[in-house]
Amino acid sequence: MTIRSVNDWADGWKFRAPVSFADVRRSALPADAPKRSGWYLLSFNDDTYYLGESVDLRSRMGGHEAKWGDEIATVRLLPKAASKQQLRVVERTLIRELRAQKIPLRNVVHSDVTTGRDALEELLSDEMQKQWIRNPRGVNARDTTPLKDLSEQEVRYSTAARRFSDLPESTALTALLRTFLEACVPSPRATEFQYWSVSTGTYGGSMFPRRFCVSVGMMEVFVAHGVKGSPGAVQGILNVRESTLSSRVGSMHSLRRRHPSVRIERRDYVDAGDDLICLKPKDLNALEGLLADPEVTAAAAQLVLDLMRKHFCGYTRYHCPQLVQLVYPEYRRSADDSQEDATTQLDSSIRTSSP
């Protein structure tokens, strides 16, 4: 597709006329104007493109300027008052249409590329991500982000939450979950639901009933499960970046000496690539030992960050907000204006099918 036909495609979707990227925040998205949400199409000097969405287009342009600077030639905007979920649905359609036309895209989300950092930049800048990965616990300890209002989700999982609280080992499990979130998940209350989820009571096989499962992107990263016939027993699964762990502990042999009660397996998840190993502690003490080891949690944190950079969590429908409330009793869930956007409907000026 030529540049002219790309613009014809954008015209068909009613994108606004191209604006110089250097001027877009001054002319089309001034600081004194209300925040605008919607979609945008960046064109680069090398004839590549980037199709994106944002709940704050002005802020998003600033992020792209920091990342790509004068590589960006123009931008076409398609503002629309819509929720994040609605923006993402249409974005997926737009990107797939461009890819079908063999347009060279720099997108990571909805593409065949298996690594990237696109999805997380809107919430945490590249510099903030670098600061976090250098000291996850320290950065998270300074974060005072409140919990989101997820009242509808709470209703769906009230029974599962009650059953979790009734477990004799629920206190120990809650402590484990908090340790993992503080050591391995960027700004866990800010990234909750959109970037990671935790479920409880989901199927794990009759021999190993699941107590909780933390998912990031399209994969499970941390699981705690029981053992049939052993009330109160806890085992687990912790997925980590092999390269990060090896660089810190020296070898898998060294890791086995540090954690003799942990089985090490190589796993293959499409979302994580082949730089992955699965650690399986045989009991609660071994699981606690893994999460107390800064070399292990650094490797888990790297995997979580990589997955968050790639795309949003695919398992939010199973998220149990009550477990997060148990983890953070000092924070109360409060109404968030952004939740009201979820009821916004796209009007007929934006099509949800191909033009």
C-alpha cells in the first residue's frame, strides 16, 4: 500500500488530516484543553507506521516523542470519548487491517513480534520502568496508588473469595501473594486488572486444587496450590527468566544448592519465548524461600515486566479483587472516574467493522 492509499484508508475511518508531529500537542492537543481519548496513526520518515490508542492522546504523544523523537513525521488523530476497553477493541481491528495490507508497522501489540514494551509505557514511562527493575521492592514501597473500584468484579467472585478466606492456610497464602506482588510486579495496585490478575478456586486438577493463580499477559506466572489428601499443604509454581537467574546465581547447579526442595523444569510458553524456566517448590517453606531470595525474585520481576511491556492481561475475567484487598488491607477500594468510561458507547461516527 502506498502512502496515498494509507491516507485513503485513514480517510475512510475518518481520521483527521495529517498534522506535523512537532506541532500536534500545540495545535491539536493543547495543554489547556480537556483530555481527549481516541486513536492515532503515526507516520515515520522511513515510511513505517504506528497505530495506537490512548485515554489521554496528548500524554501519549509526549511518550512517543521521548521514544522516537524526530523520526516521526506526521500524526493523524481520531478522537473519541470511549473507555479503554472500547479503544482497544477498535485498535485491534485497525491494526489487523493495516497488517493485511502489508503496511510496515512498528506496533508490538496485536503483531507477530514476541517482545516489546509498548503496552506499559502509557502507565509507566521507560525511565520509571528502568528504575523499577533496578529496585522493585524499593520502588513499590514508595508507591501510594490506591486500589481501583472493581465492585462488579467483586460480586462475581464473592463465593470464591469467601472460600479462600475459609482456608486454614489463607493467612500464609495472603502473605505469599503480597511478597510476590511487592517484589515482582511493577506498581501492583496501579497495574492491577489491566496488566495482571489473580484468580482463586480455578481448576488445577483434582490432585492439586488451586489456591490462587497470578496471570500476566497470556500466561500464568505464579501459582499456589494445595495437595489432595494433605489439608493445609501448599506447593507452587514460579516462572522466571532463565537468563536473568543464570546471570545472578551462576548456574542451575548453584540454584539447586540454594533451593534443594525446588524442582527446576524448562517450559515453553509462546508469550514468554524460550528464555524461561519453571521453579516448583515442594512445600510452603520452599515457596517462601524462593520469594525471600532476591536473585529469584529479580528473575521473576524481569519476566513480569517483559510480559507487561508486550500486552495487557488476557485473564481479567477471572480476577478476584477481594484477594488483592486482603493483601492490601491498608488501602480501600474507592470509586475511580475512569470506571464510568466503561459504560460509554461508541456512536455511529466510529465504525467497528471494516470500511
